[in-house]
Amino acid sequence: MNHDSTQRMKELTVAYEGFEVKAKESFNSIYLRHERPSKSHMTYNTPSTASSSSNEGSEDLYISEMAYFSAILHVATDLISEIPLYVDAEIGLLRSICFGNCCLNKLLQLIGGQDGKELSTLSIDQLFELIVWIESFHEVVEEAHPNVKSNEAKREFRRRKPSMFLYDLREEYSHQPLLQMSRAVPVLTWILAMYWKVHMLAQDEFLIRTKATTDKWLQQVYSMEREVWQTKEGRLVTSLCEDLVTIISAQIWTMQSRLSGSSSSAFIIGVCLTFSRLREKQLDSRDIFFTDLDSCCAAANNFLRISEKLEELFRELIQLGDMSGNAINMLEGCRGDLVSTFCNDAVYSAEKAHSYIFQPIRKSLSEKIFDHAWLNLTHNELALSLTRTLGEFINDKITFLDEFLVSKLVFSILKATVIFYLECIIRVAGNKSKGNLPFFHDASVAIKRFEDDISILRDFFESTITLISLPSMPKAYARELEILSIVNELLIIAARNSSEEDLSEDNATNLILQLHKYLEDIKLTRWLVGDIWYLVQPKQKKKIKSFVLNQKQMLHEVSIAKKTRHERECVQELEVGIILTDIYDKRKNRRKLQSQRWRFKRVKVGWNK
């Protein structure tokens, strides 16, 4: 080692020791004459343990835990602000290492070591300050030392700190360790890694607090009782939208202001966590808002308004700027999930409203349609009564919903009407007494009456579509009504006394396939087709069910190709598979119970003999 390098090493060693002294003196000034306050006390040396004379004039020496924490960060900030001042790169690097290491030791004392055992005792404001300070430190170091990469430091964490000094084993020749600048960058990288570890621990604690606070506020908002009122446009709403958006916005903007802008990783994660908790709460609590027709309409409008307000909030967040591409992608992912959840729930709520419309209809008409009295109503009075009731509901409620949601309600009413007619057919077939005599003694009258009912329903929904300002009947509407026409066509084929051989000629296969696309269940298709034949040709019920079974492969392929909505988005009362399966299960159980009663009766008669 030549003289110049040795002299330079001595200069660097002296500078390093000077930085250490300065850092220690700066932190020692906080203590005054005392040690750090314990976690069990808010002050050093409580008055109860000191004499009254010693307390006089010394109360200003008691440093609260909050003030102590703030003083540590204040001194650390002052030290770190001096890092960029040196032009000499090596001196500046040593200054960063020394000040960074001293500040790190103080922060580790504050949080209870490398495991952060005392982070839970910090207030949320202290967590904010700690996170912001660490992020600021990384920015200063990266700017002052471009060759030290903060991101790489995240992957370079080791529990043991590398040494800056080389000790000469020949102690008779050396009285002090030798500073090795070649180890400076690894040491600073380790310090940055330790800061990232502290940052991660503080961020985790902050997220735990954020989750708890958000859940508490959301529980209060969702459990609050609210009155339904009308806007000036006539829409039914409650204060749910305003209450929810207010607390979410307050949470987000508080984090944004305390975490020094939108570039903080903790801020982005905190925002995503807040939105995630809101989505989870909505997924769990949506159905609590459905108690009657008006509450369904109000919930639909509320959820739609919330989705629009959340879109605006996301746009404001993006417009803050200073976000990385990954941060924007994270926010976009949250936005898509959250907004789609509320939009889907708005549609679900509008569709759910139909169930309250059909409650009185089922009570008054379900036992009458397809009954013998229905055959004698030459003017289709029951179908007219049904459409008149539906029309009154729609005309009364059309202003209660947003225009987008009105069409969803009307479509749900159409689907419910089709299912209602299918329920009536199954009920009549299930109540028919056993035997070879058809329920419809004159099938042509039943077919004509059903055809006229379908025509009345089609006219009603076409006029309703005009009322809600749709240009024409959507294909989905037409497909739903077509199901009733298919059932009527199958009644016509059954009434022709068709044998299994000429079913294909009568286009029965194609009709059954179309019916199965609607039902999506081979058993339901067999049972419903069997019931249709049972009403007009009871002798051929087994044959037609066998014929349907022979088409199993083709029907199965149709079921696979069918795309279904997510289960949560489906209103159970509009799922034809669920409704009809429930009806057939009840019929099966009823017949099983009747069979058991009959057997018990026979046994009882035998005992009497």
C-alpha cells in the first residue's frame, strides 16, 4: 500500500468517525438527561417516583412517547438532508452509510428490533410518518448514489451486516481497523435492505389498521336503516351511495395526504385494500337491501350510482400522476372488479324486483291457467288479467328505476311469465289422475287457447318495449317467448297421435332440441316433454320419454356449448332449471308419501282382518 493510498484511507477513517460523532450527538440531544421512555409510561421518570423538589422546574424535561418518536424522525431528517451536500463521492458515500446506519438503529429501537415487535404500539399517524420517512430516505440515497439501486436492495437482505473495516491480525503492527472503501457499496445496499424490511413491517401494520378501520366503517354504513325517497326524476334511492362514497373517499384522500402523494407503494396498496374490503362487504351484504318492490328498485339505483361514483374516484386517482405502470395496473384491476360488482348487483336488484310483482299473480292465477275452466274462457280472460296486472306494475314503477335498469326489470318479468306458464303445465300434469284418458279431452281447444294466450303476451311485451323506448323487441325477448310457442307446437304433435317412428317427420326432434337449449338439463327435458304428452296422449308418455333419452348425446353437446352467467348474478326465481327441478322433486316426494300411506292402509286393513 503506497503512501498516498494510506493517507487517503486515514482521511476517510477520520471523516467516518466524525460523521458517527455528529450523528450520536444529534440523537443524544433528544434524550436530555434521560433514557428513552418505556412503553408502559408516557414520560421519563414519572412524578410519582421523584421528589417534589426535583420536580420543580423540570416538567418540561418529560418527553411523551409521541414527542420522542417525532423528535427521532426530525433529527433523522436533518441528518439525511445533508447527504447530497458533499462533492467528494467517497466522503458522500461514507456520510450516507454512517447517517443511514445511525438512523436505522434508532428506528429499530422504536419498532422493537428487526421483527417489529412494538409496531402495534405506534399510532396510525406514526406509521404514516415512518413509511414516508423511509421512502424519502431511499429517494435521497438513489439520487446521491446512482450506482446503489434501491430496488436491488430489496433482494439483498441478510440478517448480518457486512463489515466496512479490515482488521490486521498482526496487532503489533496495527492499532486500529482499516477502512475499506471497496466494501462501502455492499454495506449501503445492506442498510437500504434493512430499511425496506422496516418499511415492509410498517406497511403490513398499516394495512392491518386500514383493513380494521375500513371494515368498521363499512359495517356501520351497511347496517344503517335508511328511508327510501324519490329524486326529482322520480327515481327511488336511499343515502347509501352518498354514505359509502364519502367514507371511502375520506379514507383514500387521508392516506394520500399523509403518505406524501400517490407515488408511495403503501398508498397504492392501501387504496387497493380499501376497495377490496368494499367489494367483499358488498358481496356479503347485497341481499339485505331486498325487502319489497320499492327496496329492490332503490337498491338497483343505489348500486348503479355507486358504480358511477367509483369510476369518477378512480379517474381522479389516475389523474394525480406520479404513478408507476405497475401501480396503475393494480388500480385498474381493482376498478374492474369493484365497478363490475356494483353494476352486476344493480342489474340483479332490478331483476329481483319481479319476484314481488309475481307474488299476488301466483296466488290468484296459478291454480286456474290450463285448468278445465281455462278451456271455456273464449276470450282468454286469464291471460288478459295477467298482462293487465303486469302493465299496472310496470306503468307505476317505470319512473322508479334508471332507464338502463327498466329494460332489465321488463326482461325479468318476461322470463318470469314464461316460467310461470311452464309451472302451470307441470302442475296440471302432476295433478292429473292416473289412467289412459287425456286431461285435455279436446286438444284442439287447449292448443287454440294456449296459442291465443301467447299472442296476447307477445302483444303486451311489444307494447311495453315501445313504452320503455326500445327501438324493437330484442332477440333475447323473442327467444323467451318462443319457448311457449315450442311447448304449444309439441302439444300439436302429441295431439296427432304420433308414433315414435314418425316423430322426426313431425319435427319433434328439432323442437325438443330447442326446448333443451332453454332448460339445459336432460332430465328436465324428458320430464317436461313427458308431461306435455301426458296431457293429450297419456298412453305414449313412456315412448316419448324414451325417444328423448335416445337423443342424449345431441342434447349433451348443446348443454356444453351453452354459456352461463356467474351463479351470484343469477336471480334464483328466474333460473328455470332450479324452479322446475324443485317442482318435480316436490311431486316425486308427494307421490312417494302417497305410496307409503297406501301401503300403510293396506297393512292396517290386513290387521283388522
